[in-house]
Amino acid sequence: MTDRISLTLAQADPDVAAAVDHEILRQHEGLEMIASENFVSEAVLEAAGSIFTNKYAEGYPGRRYYGGCEYADVVENLARDRARQIFGGDHVNVQPHSGSQANASAYAAVLQPGDTILGLDLSHGGHLTHGHRLSFSGKLYRPTFYQVRRDTELIDYDELEAIAEREKPKAIIGGGSAYPRLWDFARMRQIADKVGAVYIFDMAHIAGLVAGGVHPSPVPHAQITTTTTHKTLRGPRAGLILCEQALAAAVDKAVFPGQQGGPLVHIVAAKAVAFGEALRPEFRTYAAQTVANAKVLAAALQQAGFRIVSGGTDNHLMLVDVFEKGILGSEAELALGKAGITVNKNTIPYDTNPPLKASGIRVGTPALTTRGMKEPEMRQIAVWIAKALDQRNDDAALERIRGEVAELASRFPLYAWRRAPVAVGV
Ligand code: DSN
């Protein structure tokens, strides 16, 4: 028993250790431009890898169904207090294991199965859990959708209002995973109030920008705000819910025992650490630079001849319409991957291609901003993206770009304990 416990990962399981080491190299040597990804601090990693993983703590601080929860209470209370300090709001629940579970709990708190919900269409920038037919949200509830306008590619609030009046949803859901512009929170709340719906905003993508004070906050407008904690917010992979006091008991009950059993206490501890980081002044600098980088990158890509959906960005991400140049999103993702630049193919509004091919790529700046990259690096990356897409069928050219990318990445070191390539035999 003691021996099993004291073995390192490399000793106990070389296969998993090798995969971890390769992933370490991949993250260090490439340019991570998936808009929903980031690099947590050493402190967040340490808390996420802590022995709190051994602990059951069903219930909430001071009201647990297990003994030995005194330190679990400490970290959960720290996470709750810090989240409220960052975002305001009456009540917070830091236990959701993910954004999807946060959304499932938010819906369960205010909806009955079969109720109508109104969310942003996935192919217009929404999220699976906002009513897609293959998600629990589209199976359990009756989904209806609003979209962006064809001409501006901005949310059509007039259409949203007309649909809300016609469909009488019980909840209107804002937020999404590929919308590069600001939201009109006040208008959405007004529409929700008019039709008697609860306004739920999923701020997963922009939470870090809200925390950093560079993006308006949905919290004063929405009765329930949900988020993941690992995107721009730069915490561990998990979820969070903020809500009005009147919904506090229903939300807590919907999370536990409604959707989940024991919270992941190690991840709750890591959330507490990340929220502590988000309260520091450096976080505001990071958030502002993330947006500045996105704006410069979008402009540089436009200058290189690419069409950016909606003409630009107000946040950390942009959608590039590569199909306008005859390139599928899937081809672009592959070519950029070979060049060491990680992005994802993404449908664009009114896409004529299916999601697995898609007409666009989604590009984000949070992870590179965390590494310390600024405007000059964004301009250089735009040049590489244009070159890689132009030479997408030339593996040697893509390999050359990959070398230049690795050289840039090496100038922006990540984790100090990075293992030498020799350790994984590459
Ligand atoms: N999968 C996430 C994203 O990439 O935006 C959303 O959950």
C-alpha cells in the first residue's frame, strides 16, 4: 500500500506519464489559440492536484453529509466569498463540475421538463446546452432559438422579442461560445420581464473579461448567471452559478442533490485560488491585453484579406470566414495545426457547410496573452496564419512555420518545471 502510494506517475504508469509529458511539450511549443482555453497558474495546478481529491463533502459548508469536512468548508467558503467579491450577485454556488452542469442546474432551478426555453442558435454562436436537440437541454425542454442578423451578424434583438412574445418561453438564455460582440443585457432582461421569463446568462466565455473590468457584467441584469471557470477566467476546468437571493435555495438544491453528488473539493480549492488571482490588479492588465490582442489580431487578419464575422471583435475571440477564400474550416484547422497553431473549425452564421467541415475558424487570444504575448506577436501570428492557409497543402512550408512558431513560443516560457524533450524521447 505504502509502496503504491509513494510511486511517481512515471514509475507507476509510464504510458500515462508519457502522454502527460507529450502534452506538456505540445502546450509549451505551440500557439494555443482555442478561444476557450487558457493556462492556469502553478498555484491553481497545485490545488487541483491536491489531496482534497480524496475527500467527499456532499452538502454545503456547515451542512455536510460527511465527517472531516472542516477544511473542505474552508476552501469552499473562500471560493464563494471571492467569487462574490469579483462578480457581485446575492448568492453563489461553486460546486458545478462544469459549465454544462451549471446550466443544467440553473434550468432545473426554475423550469419544469417540457417548458419552453429560448437560446441563441448554436450555429449563430450559441452553445449546445442552450437547447440543442442532442443536448439534455433540447431533450428535456422545448427549445426555441434566436439568431444573428444576416447583414450585420449581430444578435437581432427585435427578432428575439418577437419570438419571445410568440413562444412565451419560461427562460431566455443569453451567452454562447462563438459570439464576438457585446450583449445588450438590459434589453434581454426587458424582453424576459415582458413575457414572464427568467433571464439566464451563460458568461462562460467572457467571465474573465468581466472579472477584469473590461467587459460589461450580466450579473446585475440576469436572475441567474452561469459560467465555466477555465476559459478567460483562467481557473480549473469547472463551473459556477450566481443568482438572486430569491433563487438561492432552488439553485443550491438543483446542484446538490439535483445534478451532482459530492463536489470535487480539489477543484473547488483550485477555484478559490484562481478567484484570488482574479482579484489582483495584474488580472485586470491580463484582461485588457486579451481584448487588445484580439482587436489587433482581427485587424491584421482583415489586412491580410480575411473576412472577420461581424467585422471585428469586442472580446477575446473572432470568427474568421475562411470559406470565403475557398478553404473549409476543417482544412484550415488541420493546416494551422501542422504549423503549430491550434484553433478550431467553427460554423459561421448562415453557414452552408456542415459543422464537421464548417466555413470558419474560431481564434482566441486568452492563452497567448497569459503567456505574455502582445500586439507585435499578434501581428506576426496573423502573417503566419495567412501564410499557412495559403500554403495549406505544402507540408514542408507548414513545418517551416512550425519551427518559427516554436521559436516564438520559447521566448514566452510557461511552466518552470517543463521537462526536457529528452525525457519523452522526442
Ligand atoms: N466547448 C466550449 C468552447 O470551446 O467554447 C464551450 O463549452
